[in-house]
Amino acid sequence: MKRLIYSPEHEAFRETVKTFLAKEVLPHYEQWEKDGIVSREVWLAAGRQGLLGLAVPEEYGGGGEPDFRYSAVLAEEFTRAGVAGLAIGLHNDIIGPYLTSLATEEQKRRWLPGFCSGELITAIAMTEPGAGSDLQGIRTTAEDRGDHWVLNGSKTFISNGIISDLVVVVAKTTPEGGAHGLSLLVVERGMEGFERGRNLDKIGQKSQDTAELFFNDVRVPKENLLGELNGAFVHLMTNLAQERMAIAIAAIAGAEYLVELTTTYVKEREAFGRPLARLQHVRFEIAEMATECAVTRAYLDRCITDHADGTLDAVNASMAKWWATELQKRTADRCLQLHGGYGYMNEYPVARAFTDGRIQTIYGGTTEIMKEIIGRSLLG
């Protein structure tokens, strides 16, 4: 079915993204996968191309375009190219809104120009070794010392953890406040006591540096409090719908691309003297996956439109996230199976899609957490 959510301007932007990927990313990606991290140069190239800070006002160096559909185009093309390691979506769609909506004027002028140029790469540090989706379990503390905070604790599974220059840290500023005693503090590269642990060895997304972070008596200036004191819970909840939408968009794009690849493969690959596509079982598999993708795409496009209009609620974002990511996981498994032994080889895109996409049902809130959110909304 023809998609109706994009204008000619969105499609022109899509061509810009494709050109950027072909020139600045794909020639280097295999090396980044081996290195376990992308180059800083590609971030600067993304900034020059206008791919960073799409929604940041022009006065701070951004694109000045709040239409979320541009971010959706970016997510779709990055997914189709198989370059999950370059976490521009995290930078733009997850961390960007915290800076544009919560930062003071002084903070915006200090951070946003570098955010948009690629000179300041960002991360958000929420997850801890003993607390995943449970904000009440956060143990990282920030003690008020008058003109600064003293930050102590550790975080894990932090995307952009090695390469980042600005890290938005969720810390407990009022010990007795539980989830409502948390604040957001911005820790900058080079602050004394801020240490990065190992670049974690993941099964997929090898070039996306994911790290442990340690904070040992880090002096964080009061000027680096982002948003309201003890307001982190509300701030985090406000931005979760967009984070989950970004993940869902990548998931359906990934599933669709896998079906395209596999459809081509089964037409060319022969078994028992004829193409795999001549086997009824294979045709049924392709038919089922294509139908599931088409139905999911219709729902996701509606969610994209609603989010661009500012009307998407947390429940529909949660529905989109769990459904699309589980579809991606299921599709990757089925497509790999149809590739046979070749599907297990890293030189085939389906193999990398299988391992890169497995995290999708986990980060941004697990499938189980999404179902809990939806269930509570229906059952109280």
C-alpha cells in the first residue's frame, strides 16, 4: 500500500540520508564493527550534513524542524542500511528533547551548538547494575554541597558510553523521595572522578559503544542540573513515548527490509532442482511475514502521524513498541531460517540483522513492561 504520511520534502530528506550513508558510513562500517566504536569524524560529518539536532531551533545551530517524520525517515534509512552502531537516533530523538525542553537559556547556548555540529556527543545514564526499568531502585546519589553536587554511583549498558561528551545522569537527590527524589545532572567529559569502564562485549551492534560508567565524588556544578530538582521522574516519563516510537519505527523498517531480502534470496536460491520460492512452505512463510509487516506498518504510520501532531499517548506508544519489536525479532528468525546455512554467515545481512535487532525488545522498556503499562491503562 502506498504510504501517505510523507511529503516531497520528507522524501528529499530521505535522499540526503541515503547519500550520507553511502559516502560517510558504509565504506567504514566494517572497521567500526571491529573497533567496537564509530569514529568521531562521522559525527562531525553528520553535523555538516544537517542530520543532528533536527528539532533544535536554528538559533542554536539546529534544523528548526519539529516535525517528527524527519526523524522517522532517518530511523528507517539507518535501519535499512544495517548501521545500528551509529546512534544518531539516540542523540536526536531521546536526548535532544531533554536539552531543548528542560535546559536553561545558558545551558542551551553552552551545549546545543556542539550537539548539532557533532562536537558534543551525548548519552543518557539511567540503568544500573541492580536497577533496570525500576527507577525506585536507583542508587546513584548526588549530595548538595552548596554551589555543586557530589555525584557517586555507577551505571551500566550505556549507549555512547565511551564516545560521549555529555552524559545526562539520573541520580537520587532526595534519598527519602523514592522515584520522585531523582534529578537529572549533566556530567561532562573530563570531570574529575568520572570514569568509563569497559566497552561491553555484546552479541550485536558491535560498533555501538556500550559501557559501564563510574562516578566517584564527581563535582557537578549547580549549573548542570537539567530541569527541576527532584523532577527526573516526570521528565523521563514525558519523553518515553518518543523513545519508544523511535525504536518501533526502526523495528518495522528492519522487518520489512528482511522480508525484501529474503524474497529476493528464495527466488534465486535453488534446492532439489528448483528455486526455493517454488515450495509452498516458503511461499506461505513469505506471505505471512509480508502480511504481518503490512498490518503493522499501517498502525505505525498512524502513530507517527499522531506523534508529529502531538497527540500520541503513552499507551499507543507502548503498543507500537512491543508489537513492532517482537515482529522484528520473529521475522529475523524466520528469514534466517529460510536462508539456511548462509543465514548464519556474517557476510549475509540477515545474520547481522538477527543479532543487531535482538536488543529491540529489551531497551526502551522491555516487552513485559510495555504490556504492564497497557494492562494498567485498561484494568486500573
